[in-house]
Amino acid sequence: MINVLLVDYNNLNHKKDFIYLLNEYALDPMGGGAALADHVKENLAENLAKVPTAFSYIAYVDQKPAGLINCFEGFSTFACAPLINIHDLVVAQPYRGQGVGLKLLERVEQHARDIGCCKITLEVLSNNEVAKSAYAKFGFAGYELDPEAGQALFWQKQL
């Protein structure tokens, strides 16, 4: 049975499971292949608790942490409505293929509908075919306003 809970960033058990799962993602090649820095492990939950638009859900299977989704509420200027951006989604290796990711996505979608969001956004690496397939099955697609203008690209500038 999959149990999905809203993360309380100040709850020590949630914090431990949250950091464990995010570190599992960081260690995966699709998460960069390197462990989280000690500073991040020690301070992330406390700092996210200070961000009013941040929320996360943890999925447990048989009371063991199996999956995590980190999200931020945003706003669409074109729709004049709130949106949710999924920043991280991880399912621990032993639980992949068991519907954990789907349960996490469903929970976020329900939250988005409850607060009147116009859409949910996320980023996915172009070579992550497994994730792309799962997201497409859930209804996600590349973002474009006009096919002739092309799809949106996610860029970054490190500071």
C-alpha cells in the first residue's frame, strides 16, 4: 500500500526521509550523480519551511520512504492564475514501477485543482526516456505557444 503524506519540514522523521530520498535522486545519474553537500542535508528542510510557496509530499510503502515530490506554487501571467512547478520527483530504486510516482503526481494534481491552478509544470532531461514516458502518460507535453515558434527550453545561469 502506498501512503502519501504532506511533508512537515519541521518534523524530524519527515526531514530524515525527505533528505534520504532527495539524496537518492542526487546520486542517480539523472540527478547529477553526486551526493548532496552536507550543508544542503543539514539546512534544506529548515530553509524550505521558510518558503511560503514550497510544499512536498513523501510516499511511503510499508512505512518505508519510497518517493518524494518537491513543488513550488507560482503564477501564470498569461492565464492570470496560479500554477505549480514540480521541481523534483524521485522514486527510490526498489519502488520503481509500483505506481509511487503516479500517486505523487495525482496528489499534486489534486492540490493544484483545489487551489485553482491553470497548469502544472516540470522540467525533464531530454535523455530521460523513462521519466518522459511516465510524464506523457500522465498528460504532460512540451510547452509551446505556437508550433512555428518551437517548444520552450529550460535554461540556467549558475551564480
